[in-house]
Amino acid sequence: MIVDIKIPSPGESITEVEIAEWLVKDGDIVNKDQEIAEIDSDKATLTLSAESSGKIKILVKEGNIVPVGEIVCNIDSSKTDNTIKEDNIQNKTTKNTKVEIKKSNIVTPLARSYMQKNDVDEVKMQNKDSDKKITKQDVIDFVASNIEKQSHTRKRMSSLRRKISSRLVAAKNQTAMLTTFNEVDLSEVISLRNKYKDDFLKKHGCKLGFMSFFAKAVNLAMKEYPIINSIIEGDDIVTFNDINLGIAVSAPKGLMVPVIKKSNIKKIFELEMSIADLAVKARDGKIMPDDMTNGTFTISNGGVFGSMLSTPILNMPQSAILGMHNIIKRPVVVNDKIEIRPMMYLALSYDHRLIDGRESVSFLLKIKESLENPEAQILEGKVKKQLGI
């Protein structure tokens, strides 16, 4: 029986995908539910699984764009490991055993020595003219030509990378993007994390990170400045009641922004667990398109890679994005005295068509104030309730 394997629908808005990579070869024996291919959409990379065991016939090449519902391979379920072995035995008993001996070029001793020094495969040096000797100069030319070929590589951009590229260019060309900066003293946040991190890990099975504090600070600031949680739609301003918070994650296939839906109603421990779950799914290639839709604001943390300062690009159609950076101990003035404090630069990029300087600066300042007084503002004076311990 021949089983056709079609491209499933990754999401409502996706009509086509790219065959990123076949994980099996044409003619392989596959097992039911085995992952046989990776497919790229403009939102995520997904896997295609075998719907039956048997011998696979690949119909579409890697890199091809195909519509949802297209047949990309089929599986002959009558062919299994056992039937293949029987066919091979039958072929061996009936096949003509005559062997054709191919002639080879003569390799000079000096050429062979040079091959060994440069790790050149002698078979690759052979050609149809078996009467011609292979000299040292032939080997030198072969090595030089391969060095030239290997000076660069070329591969097609994935659907996801192409989508990211177009969105970033659009953000620069279609918005009046501006960035404002501030810095935050994270002494109190670090103190709280150190105090409760063991209890948090024991209770929830994940570490208490910095991102949940920043997410909560964003939610609090958004209450005072809801224009930040808005988009431009034609000549209208659309302001969302819920905050769907995107967390930028660097995944193997490129930048992804999974979204925490209704982050504004979540406690710190719920935010932390959602962040951890989505980050793992993104990095393991398990993220689904629905996990990355309907975001209204984004946080990007370049600090994990050592970035001190940056101007993050808007995640369209959103109107603002917060950039976190690395934490560095710096001398700062506290009560007219110089102290060493763990400091982070913050950056807020925003669309100036919609958001004025007063709102953007005040929004970022509110985030700073919340992070510098986390027990009262971020944890709302209810530390154990917010941390779920």
C-alpha cells in the first residue's frame, strides 16, 4: 500500500512552507511516527513525521517551496526491513557476478608523496585518460583549485530567516523609530533572587531569572502608559487591553519571539515558568506558530551575549521594544557617596509616529523605578505569593 505524506497546516495564516532538510534518504526504510523532514514556515521550523512504516520515496527536493496539503513523499508500506533483505538475497543469487576492472592513472612517487602530505584522496585525482601520469604539478594544481573552491560557502536562506530579514528592513523603512536610554541598579533584584532562588527552584523546578522581573516591570509600566501597548492600523490607533509579551530568543534556526499571552495577569512565578518553557521549546525546535502570534510588546536581552548597549529594532507591527544588556559593576553615586553597584543599561526603541518622547522616557523610567524597588512594586509587598513559594 502506498501512503502519501502531505504538508500539514502549521497555522491559519500559513499557506506554504519550505522543505528545509530531509532527515532520511530516498529509498530508506522508515518507521511510523519517525521524523523524516524539517519544514520551514515564515514563523517556525516544524518536523514532518512518517504516517506509516515502509520504504520512502522523496518527491520534492530540499529548498523547494510547496503549498500546504502538497504531497512531498510517499511510503510503500509493503516494503519493510525483512522484504528488503529478501530482495537483496534474491538479487545476489541471480545477478551476473562478472566484475569490470577499471584502469587507473599511473601516479609518480613524488606525486604520491605530495598527496600524502596534503591529505589528497588519490581516487579524486584519477581521470578517464588512464595513459596519463599524475605528476607532482598535477597534485599542486588540484590542491590549489580546491582551496579556491573552499574559500566560501553558499546556501539558501530559510523561510524564517527571509521573513526576519523583511520584517527588520520594514521596521527601519516604515516607522519613525527612535531609541531612549536609561540605566538601572539591580542590587535589590539580585538580593531577592539570592534570598529565594533555592526555595523557588525546589518548588517550581526552574531557576528564578531576571527576565520575569523585567516582564513584571513592563506590565506595571504599561498600566500607566497604555499607548506603549498600541499599534498603528491605517489611520487608527489600536490599543490592546491585554499585554501579550514577546521574549526574543536566539534559536538554532534564527531569532524567534515566543509570546506570553496575557502576561499582565500573571504572577512572577507564572511568568518565569512561561519564559522557561517557551525558551526551551524554541531552542529545541518545538515551538509552534501559535506560540509566536499576537504579541503586543517585546523584550530582547542582548546581555546574555555580552552586549553593553544597543538600539533594538521594532518587532512590527508593535510600536515599542525593550532592550536589556549585560550587568556590570560600576561606580555610581549613592547618597553623595561613590559605591560599586551592579548596573544595566536599558534601551527602549519606539515608533515616534505614535509614541511621544514624554511617554517613552516616562515608561522607561517607571521600569527603572520598579526594578530598583522590586519588593514593594514588582512583588507588590507579597513576596511569597508572587514567587509561589
